[in-house]
Amino acid sequence: MSDTNTRDPTSLRTPIVAVLGHVDHGKTSLLDKIRGSAVIEGEAGAITQHIGATAVPLDIISSIAGDLVDPDDFDLPGLLFIDTPGHHSFTTLRSRGGALADIAILVVDVNDGFQPQTLEALDILRRSQTPFIVAANKIDTVPGWNATEDAPITATYESQSDRVRQRLDESLYEIIGNLSDEGFSADLYWRVQNFQRNVGVVPVSAMTGEGVPDLLTVMMGLSQRYMKEEMEIDVTGPGVGTVLEVKEEKGFGTTIDTVLYDGTIKADDTIVVGGMNEPIVTDVRALLQPRPLAEIRTESRFEKVDEVSAAAGIKVAAPELANAMAGAPVRVVRDRDVDDVIDEVQAELADIAVDTAEEGVVVKADTLGSLEAMADALGDAEVPIVRAEVGDVAPRDVSVASTADDSKQKVILGFNVDVLDDADDRADIEDVTIFTDEVIYQLIDEYEDYIEGIEQAQQDTILENITRPARFRILPDHTFRQNDPAVVGVEVNSGTIKNNTPVVKFEGNEPDRVGQIKGIQEQGEDVDEARAGNRVSVAIDGPTVGRQIEEDDELWAEIPEKHAKILEQELASEIPGDELEALNMYLDNQRSRDPFWGK
């Protein structure tokens, strides 16, 4: 140890743990179990509820984990579990270029396996390079399971019948296989040698507490082994944190729920907070923490504290916070130049800024981090963004979206946000479509399906107004009337013949217009069109059989050059194969006379 006079100002902070996973796989119940066990194990005061977080100190972890954790092996003070409402959006909250969480637990239901939000959480963990372990939850629901409350997994696993173990193994190996499909090498945690290269899977039950000792042990071990250096902070330095939520609080006005990950914040500090338009400079009025459970009967849910050190969750009450943003940085000024601190906050916000285009869709998300994740995903899908902001969908977003020239961009994509009523009404009037979802890639899928629908409708409209290719032959002995109009039996060789289509006959390579189809009958019934393979009688206005046309002649629908060009260049994949064949033969005929025809 260094001499007390030159005491090193750094000390180790608690690692911040995010719990994420699909919506009903047991994230909350797992946190509740950890909290509950901690309350039973220690004094009620030993576990502290922070704002949006729960601190579990090392001695409590050690008593829950029993023989698995010897407190003397650890310098870290414990674990800080984050439990904000939008867990999956939370993981995209940032601190200095990474995720706010130092480490994560991905909760997967052993019966239900991987679900959309599981995949999304993995994507976020991959992008932010956050180390994580998988809690394979609900092992107690395996048929025939025999529970041993709060036991380490190895003990309870050994006490199961062979059949139960086999069932559990199948589910666990399926999860390991799914992780492998997503590019993560994984195994059951007791088989993992190197946690930096492999993901440990810990079987647990949030109901019975089985496996919870193992989960806490692995979290502590990983943090101690791989994160100790990152946990060294200057406790006395000015605080640095991230806004979790901006909330109205009775008696305090607008407050920010903040996770502090470095330094300290005091009740009289000046702070700089990232805001919608520019950084906000304000003075802390009060620092609030939830009261201990024992004192919950008192009037206020919060008690004021003078000072908080990282890592901690704290509610900051201060003036001017109305424009603060979830996910934005919070920095204490203390003895520095306030302009320097504003610059730091701006630089951090610029890092997260989304590149916008002249034209594109409007994007809204609940936090800066999720806005960034949305922008990444839309970038991958090659969807341009005209405006990206944190917050609910408001009328002004509709105004921006309504100015798009392309109907495909008259769209607002909202991730994890609400749509204000007046924005909804406005969208109806302005013909703006709003999509909202809590899973990023589902939101993008919905938008892509919508685009596909629009494009298909546009193609269909064009096709309806375009002359379709067709080749047909007059059948021998099928002249029913010679002229005015000529009525003959024909066989459609390829394509589609339609009413009112002009008809040509090629003499060599010269197309000769012979007349126009004025009626089509199939078995005595009038029809609008006839497809390849059909035999129908047609009335052709213009020619006389025996003069301009003969039995056994091959006739063609006359395709205007402009139509031929659109068919060949844009609609080739939209028309049936036989129609395409007729088109190509028609083009060949025309182009042997004029090589640039229809190009």
C-alpha cells in the first residue's frame, strides 16, 4: 500500500450489470430473486435500492453463494444491477463510447429458447462488445424437476433423475447451438476455461433460487478477472454519468434518473447535461435516493443525500431539465472551466449523432443509444434518414414526414416510444404512416413489407396501362365472318390478348398494322382477355380474311416502342415466362430492322 499521505485517489467501483432478454423470460423475477435473497441473507439495509438500480455488496454475494465465493479473493465492492423499464433499449445507453453496462446477463427461458428480443439483445451486445453470460432460466419447469431451494446448480443437478437431466441437457444444448449460430462460442459455465473467448451458460431458476449462487459467482469472477482495471476510478473527482430517464417528480419538477459511473456528485454541484438542442448547464437542487424499505411509510418515497460516489443510481433534481435526453451524458463541472465541460458533452453527443440525408424517413427512439442502434440497422438496410430524435412521436415529426416527395418516405419509425394523439390525427390528414415496435429489426421488417406493398401496387398500375405482348395464330377452317369486323377462331401461342389491342402482322421484318381486336369470345361467352394455350374467337376490326389476313397467319399484339422499353427494362420479372418469350421475339423482329428499337 502507498503511504497514507500520498494515498492513491483511485478506488474500485462496482461493476454495472445489465439484465436483458425477451419480454417474459424472467428478467424481472431474476432481479427480484437476487434482491429477495439478499434481503433474507443480510440486514434489510445491506442491499440498497438505487434509482433504476440495485446494489448488492460483496459480503451479501458471498453469503448467498456460500462456498462458491470467498470474499478475500475479491477487491471489487459488489455488483450494481440495473433494472430500468426498457431493459433492451437500456443496453444501448452509452458511456464513453461503449454500452453503459460493464457486463450483462442475457436471460433465456429454457423451454422457449431464442425469441426476437433475445436476438436483438445479442446484436446489441455484439455491437457494443459487452461481455455477457447467459442465464438459462426456468429450469424448475422441466417436467419431473425436484427443487432444492437456493442451491448451487451442480448440487441440484446431481439430485435429479436421469430423465430430467436429459431433458434439461437437450434444452441447454439447444441454447448453446443458437448462440453458436449467432457467432458466439458457448458452453455450460463450469466447462468454460476462458470467459473472454467463450460465453458461459448458467442454468437457473428465478422461482426457486437454484443456480443463483452460481450466477453471482460467475459475475463476480468475470468482473474481478477481466474488468478490475476498468473499475479503477477517481472517487474524489467530478462525477460522470448517463441519463436513464427524464421524469416529472411531485415537489421537485423535472428530474433526471442517472447512473453515475465515475467520480462523485454533490448536492451543490454545477452540472452539464446533454439536451435536445444544446447542453444544459444547471445547479443540483437535491440528490434523491429511494428510502430504505423499512421507512416506506413516510410521506416522500425519497430521501435527500449530500453526496454519491460511483457506481450508483441517483435522481438529480435541478432547474432547466425539461429538454434533457435519455442516454445523454451528465458531467459535474466542479473546479473546471464550464465551457470545457460543455465541449466534452457536445463531443460525446456528436459521437452519437445520426447522419441524416436530404430525404428519408423520420426516426424517433426512447434513448440516444437506441436511436443510434436504429440508425445502424437502417444503414444496413440502406434506408435513408431525414431526421432522428429522442422522444415520442409529435405533430412536428408528422410535418417533417409529410414533406417527402416519395410516398415510401412519408413514414415515421418509432422505437419504444408513444404516438401523441394529435400526432396520430395529423398523420391521418397528412397521409403519413407511423410504425412503432419494441424490437428494432421487427420495426424495420414492417417498414420493408410496407415498401414492398407500395412497389407492387405501382408495378400493377403500370402493367394495367401497358400493352401486353401476345402472339396468336388464325386456325384453319375457322373463319366465321370475313370482314366488318372479321371474326376468326385463334389459338393464343404466348402472352395475353386483350380487347382493343391493335394487331400487326410481320411481312419479313416489317410490322404491318392490320386492325384492332374488338371482341373476344370463349365458348360463346364474352371475355376481356385470353391467355396462352386458349382457343377463342376474336373480332378484328379492319382486315378482310383472304386479303390482309389469311387462315394459319401468325398475328401479334402491337406493342408501342415506349411500352416495349418499360416491359424489357423494368417489368421483365413481373410478367409470365410465355409473355416474356413473346416480347423477346417481337423485339428481335423489330431490331433486325432497327437495332435501337425500344432501347
